[in-house]
Amino acid sequence: MTAKTIVATSAPARATSARKVVSPRGVEAWLVEDHANPLVAVQFAFTGGSSQDPQGKPGVAYLMSGMLDEGAGPYDSIAFHQRLEDLAIDLNFDAGRDYFTGTLKTLTQYRDEAFELLRLSLHEPRFEPEAMLRVKAQALSELRHEANEPNAIARNAFAAAGFPDHPYGLPQKGTLETVPQITRDDLEAYRAKAFARAELKIAVVGDIDERVLAEELDRVFADLPSRGELALVEHRVVRGGEKRNIDLPIPQSVIVFGLPGLARNDKDYVPAVVMNHILGGGSFTSRLWTEVREKRGLAYSVYSSLSPFKHGPILAGATSTKNERAYESISVITAEIKALSRDDVSADELEKAKKYLTGSYALRFDTSTKIARELLQAQLDDLGMDYFKHRNEEIAAVEARDIARVAKRLLDTKRMLIVIVGQPV
Amino acid sequence: MVMAKMVSAGLVLAGAKGNGGAEGAVTISQFGLPNGLDVVVIPDHRTPVVTHMIWYRAGAADEPRGKTGIAHFLEHLMFKGTKAHPEGEFSRTVAELGGEENAFTSSDYTAYFQRVAKEHLRTMMEFEADRMRGLVLTDAIVDPEREVVLEERRMRTDSVPVSQLGEAMTATAFVNHPYGAPIIGWKPEIEALNRADALAFYQRFYAPNNAILVVAGDVEPAEVKALAEDTYGKALPTPDLPLRMRAKEPQPVAARKVVLSDRRVEQPLLQRMYLAPSYATAKPGEAEALDVLAQAMGAQSTGRLNQRLVLERKLAVSASAWYAGTALDDHLFGIYAVPAQEVSLEQLEAALDEVLAEMAQGGFSDAELKRAKTRLVADAIYQRDSQSALARNFGAALTTGLTAAQVIEWPRLIERVSGEEVKEAFRWLEKKRSVTGYLTGTAS
């Protein structure tokens, strides 16, 4: 049966105007020109992220994200920050599991200075001892703050249980023991192996034309080494079939649950997106929302989502319920996952899910920063620039039997990993 | 549903000519309907999407005594259904149309919004107008939702020592005004809230003449006007709308201290809150000066607190400041600092007081002032990129006693703030106006 859904298959206009810009020296970026407001948003990513932290030293990539704006080139830390603030330039870095990312936002009038500061931060960071000490102290303070924060504990415990002896199992921010040991050499070594043109994707949106962007791309990125030396990260299937309790004296239990997910390039990934929307996706209509929150009042928040990590994709979710009813929440969630793996979804439920997913797609493109994020993600996922045009058609083509197939493939509750932080009774 | 508590950020908005460099400002249209509904339209034609918001001039500070949390509880219950559209039909429709929706409650307002493709604006307005007057509640609906709110409180406050400290400090900062109560409510009072309480609050405050419609996005004002007349225009106004008269806060005379000790705390921290005028209660220029002061003192890396306490004296790992000036009555100016290892909160507090005295005495350099103002004005220009951020700013301003013109004028007023005015603003930071909070792992 073909999909009878009449969906909004129109593509987001601003994204479909994206063009590939190639600089004279061969740096590529995707650009959406938009001169309505005098600002430019840049997002870029190097493959690597915290899964490239050196053996025994988790937290290097995360620390790096805090060190690149702590002085570079002619500017010490204070001067660098003052320069950014004097010109109201936003420059931020972050380290995820798979990518080290950067964002730059500037007013048009300071565009030249903004790209120069970005260049300095990538090529000539100072990593001075005083700044290292200070940023490490901030990282340690965060770790102490999170030491008894239930969501952080649950997140770390889930990673450790799901990915033993694997970079994904380590805490991304490092530990109280490893952070003090990180040296300037560790940062330099990370930079050398991960900050390379072959590992780089760039997206730009806003008040800038192709010619100017091409020059800026050369200035900022052309002098990076052409290849990095990333360590090979082993592929893993998240380990489940286990329930872990972590005692913490709080009135509510934080529950994180997960199953193996799908790689972004898996042929079942799109049906899995529709399936997850039905199970615990982001509207006030999912099965988990209805059963856990609406009918039983067990929790304020409950959701599931697909995380297509490169080396071990997962389908994970979370909720928080008072200790007295924590096990009831787990039973309800488990029963819903089982039901979805067992019974076909109705035509009506499928149609509604597809309508939501296709109709809401345009909402991801209403600010420059959001458009840049989508342009970057499509490059990281190797989806091609046409993706924005046919994405809604892919969703619309999903049929009930596709959901049934992918649900059987993924939703095996025997393989679930559950972490509970609190004092469930 | 999200509960927004006001922290930091003034009325960041619109683009003036100035050192931010952007020419022109946000263009908006504003008009009223005969039934008293105020309407603001903010066109942005770059993406075929609209943000539709309805704001009620009713928040936690408008609750009757003994009923803390009812404004927020009602916000949850508003998603349950009406006579015309029962049992979550609105949310199902939003989802089917590919929309996003949510709501938030503050001390001074409650707001509901949807973000949808522009062709669905009428549908959203029909549903929202229906829910303004047509809410239907039964105990079967109300009871599980009360549990949801209690879970929300456990999640946001009861499991989070730093939130518990914030709640205790706010309750101490206001000795009489309802801003002292948590927006989500005190636990024993939430437990006792019922259907009648929710309906009483609803009937009292949810009316077209107590609401502001804000529509931002790919739409023309004339179109919104016609749609609004067709939908909200049919709602009857409430003739004897109550004035928003809250208990008056006296000028404080005693410095206060709140200590929260919990063995879960491994990273202590220091906070301070001062009673300060809001944009609505301040004399012209005073609130703007407080925004500049918070920025000059508290900016993450370049602020004076960070310079002195983190970089020079190495007593803290971070230090910042905020001004929550978007409020109908006098509100708060705050400071936040995390001590370095081996530094006691007493030591850090003493150093903070020294730095405050130094600033009050010597003020800021021209470079510091210029930097602070540049950032505030630039943030306003950056916000023009986001239709939903713009919609929120206008809604928050109009429900806290300001006009749209003031919002648009804001960057120009920020640029006009003088060093002398910033120095003058230190009169609100007298110790006797303050509560100091310690978060510690052991009794101190």
C-alpha cells in the first residue's frame, strides 16, 4: 500500500538556496546568503571529538574547547576576550562524542576581525600555564558540581555500562583525577591529530557573499594540515540486558534507558525516525508521553530519541519519577516498547506521525544559527545538498510495514540498558 | 510545559543606529480589538513560518494568598481541553500540522505559543481563542496533572540543592511581596490545589481585555487583524477586571544571610540578591543603568568581578552578575560566584564586598562601559534573527508594564547611559538591601 498521506513535501526555501563555495585554495563550505540582518553565523566541525581523547586522559577535547579562546597570536587571554567583547563577537567551541565543533557569530561590520580571531584561535592558541590552571579549575569545579547531580550521574553511568573499555564509556569532561593531569602537550597533540582539512565541514549563513567568504575560508582554514591522524575507534553495539541502581538521597529517581540504535546511513534510519516519534518523540502526543505523563501523572518529562553516534548508535530515553513510583514508570515504558515491537501501528497513528515530521521540518530553518546547524549536520552525515529537497519525501514514503520491520530490529527489551539514580522503592 | 523564571537579560531588542552599527529597527504593528485584546505583529518574511503567542497579564504574583502555584498549575491544565475541543484535541492538531507548542509561567505573566507553517495560523488562533474562555476541567483531569506538577517540582527544585538555595534566597529577599514565593508553588500548597482553584484563577484573569496577542513571522498585519477579529474578537471581555495590586514590598533595612548545607554539595557557591527597581518602577534611565552595570561587572570573561576575583586574586573560578528588570514591581539584581579550592565562602564574600566598594567608589573606565554597551546593543541585533525571540521580548515587556515603543527604543537608551549613572546605580547595591546565600557541603 502506498502512503496516502498528503504531506507538506515542500522544502525549506532558505536551505534549498544553499550553495557550495570553494575557496581558491580548495576549502569548501555550504553557504546560505541572507542580507536581511547585518550578521553572519558560521558553524564548523572536525571529526574526532572526545572519542579522540588520549588513552587514560578523558577530558582533553573538552578542555581544549575551553582553551582556544584563552589567548592566541598577539593577544593574551584578557586581551583576546576584550577584543571579542569590544566587537560583540561570539566565538565558542564544544566537544561532542564524535566531533569537535566551533561557532562564530558576528555583526557584518566586524566580520573581518571575527574571522581573524577565529584564525588565531585555531592556528596560534597560546595555552599559557596560568590560563590552563584557571580553565582546569573551572572544569574541576563543574565536575564537583556534577558529582551528586542525578542527571550527570545517570548519563555517565549509562555510558560506562553501555560502552565498557571504549571511548564512549568515558566521561567527556574527564574526572577529578584526569583533568589535573592534562598538559599543554596533550592539547597540542590533539590539535595536531584532529584539526585537519580532511576532517573539516563548514556551514555559513547570513550577510556575506561568495567572494568574501572564499577569501575568509582561505584565511582561516587553508593552512591547516590536509590530513589528521585520528585514532581508529572500534565499532560497538551498546551493551544492555542490565539494570543498574545508583543510590543518591533525592526524592525522585532519574531513569535513563537505552537500546542499540541505527547508523545515520542505515537504510532503516528514516523509518526509525518515524517509529521513535510514535514511541517518545518531541510532541505532546507520543505513546510514552500519553502513558507516563498524561494518564498516570508519573513524570513531568519523558522522551526517547535516536543518537546516531558514528561508532555505536543508540536509541535512548529518560524520565524522572518520585522514588515510590519509579519501578511503575519503568514497567510502563518497557510495556510500551514491547507493544510497539509486537503490534503494527495503525494507519492513523502513522499518518499523524508523518504529518508532524514533515510539517515541522520548516521550523528548523527560521534563524541563521539554526540553518547553519542543519547545513553542517547534513555535511557530517554525508547526505548531499539535495537532502533538504527530498527529506520530506523520504519521511512520507515510510509505510507501516517499514515501522514493523525496524521496530522488530530495534525494540528488543531484553537488550535494554536501564540506569536508575535515586532511592527507588 | 516550561516554567520560565526571570533571570538576567533585560529587554534585549531592536536595532538602533549606534556602535552596534545596524541601521534601522524592528518594524512592528500594534493595534487593539474592541473587546480589549492588544495585538502586536512582527513581520519576518524569510521563512514561511509563524510564531503565535497569547500572553495573559496574570502570573504567580497575582495568585490569592495560600494558593501559590495556581498560575502555573492552570498553565498545565490549559492543555486538557474545552467544550468545543475536548481531551487534548488542540495538542493533537498542533502535532498533526507539524507545529511546536508550549507554555510558560512567570511571576507577572503566563504565555502560550505555537510555531507552525503560516497557512495554519488561523487554525491556531481559533483553538487559542476557544481556550481563552472555554476550558473544561474535571477532577479526573486535574488529579493526575497535580502529580505531574509535583514531579516537576521534585525535578527542578527538590533534587537540586542550588535551586533550593535560590528559592530560599528569593523567599528572604521579598519580605512581603508575592515575588518571594516560588512560581511553581510551595509543596504543601500545590498538594492542596484543586479544580475550583484553577477555574477561579482562570475566570478571573483569562479574558481578551487582559491578554496580548503576539504574532511574528511570515504574515502581514492586515491579515492578522482580520483573523484576530474573526477569532479572538468574538470573546467577551471581563467587565470588572481586577487591578494587579500586589502586597507592597517595604524598603529593606536589614542585610540577611541564608545558608543551605547539604551533604550532596561538593562544590560550594556564593550568591547575592539585592532588591532593585524594575523597568516598570524605575525612574527614566535607572533600569538601563542597572543593565549596563550587570554587564560591566558580570560579563563572563571581561567583567570586573571576573578580573578581580578570578584572574587577579584567584579566589574564585567564576563570577558573574545579572539584573532581572523585566518585572511589574521592584525586582532583583544578583551576583553569583564559585570559590576556588581551599577558599572559604566567608573569604570570597569579603573580597566581593571589597570589589563592590571599589566599583561604587571609582566606577568603570570608558573602555569597560563601551564594551558593556556594545554587547547589550549587539545582542539586540542578534535577536532580530529570531522571530520567536522577538515575540517573547515584546510579550514579556507588554505584560510587565512597558510599551512596544520602549522596547524599540531600548538600545538607544542603553547607549545613552553615562558612567555617572552607572555609579549612581550602586545605591541599589547597599548591603542592607541584600540577601547573601551560601551553598555548602557541611554546616558552616
